[in-house]
Amino acid sequence: MGDRSPKSVQKQASQKQSKSDVSNQKKQSLIASQQATKAKAAAAKKK
């Protein structure tokens, strides 16, 4: 069985949070780059 001490539980929770923060950061940067690409394409069409 795993360690269920409060310190262990806290550590696992913070690791899980950190992992989700990293994935959210990657999603946000991907969205931002896609929006920038769309904006450049729209600007090119206007010319």
C-alpha cells in the first residue's frame, strides 16, 4: 500500500497540479500561435 501520510498526499497533489499546469500552458501557447497564424493570413488577404 502507498504512503498516506499528510505530507505524502500533499506532495502527490502538488505534483498532479504542476503536471496539469504544464499541459494547460502548452495548450495556451498552441492556441496563441494558431491565432497569430490566422491573423497573419487575414492580413495577407487584405493586401
